[in-house]
Amino acid sequence: MTAALNAFTSDGYFVITFPEASVPAPMRDDFISTIKAEWLARQSKLTEADAKHLADKVDASWWQQNKTRILRSIGEA
């Protein structure tokens, strides 16, 4: 059996098909999760500047929560 990947449109939807048996379930789930993540990212109204600001806030928060443990583990605290 050849594992054909097909793509077409139907009733206003883009459809991707492939034989279920051709891909182990964990790989299939990862593939679908990747497509969903990409779809959500493309639908986002978040600007690059907003994303950078959010990332900086997350990084600062993470460091505040973990700096003592990290510095202790490398012998600087």
C-alpha cells in the first residue's frame, strides 16, 4: 500500500487525507497539532512587538521564580 497524501477543497474547506494505517497515532497527532498551532498563529492579531513584550515578561517572571535555584546549582548564591 502506498501512503498517498492528498489535498483538495470541498464545500469551502481545504481537506488533507492520508491512510490512517500509514502513520502511527503519535505521529499523526503531532502532525495535526502542528497544523492547528500554525492555523492559530496565522489567525492571531498579536503583533511582533506585542509578542516580544510578552516574551520579555514571561522571561523576567521565570527568572524571578527560578534564579535562586539556578544560582545555587552553579554555586553563585
